[in-house]
Amino acid sequence: MIVNLIVGSVTVLMLLFVLVWIFFPATRNWFERPKHRFMETEQLMNQKRKL
């Protein structure tokens, strides 16, 4: 019973995130900010290694 509730809740939340991502393009930057931060940090680390 509790497992079904958890799976259902997570499914609904993911559906909401996907719908927001599709219908509100301005939120895409907010959703993807951690990925871009990680990539920037990785580039900085690679540049420092080359020096």
C-alpha cells in the first residue's frame, strides 16, 4: 500500500516537472543550472591542470 503511494507520488511529481519544463521555457535555466555549474567547474579544473 505505502509503496504504491510513493510510486504514484513520484510519478505525479515527475509529470508536473515535465509539464512545467515544456510549457514554461523560462524555467529551463533554473532546472539546468546545476548541470551548467558542474560543467563550468570541470572546465576550470581542466584549464588549471594544463598550466
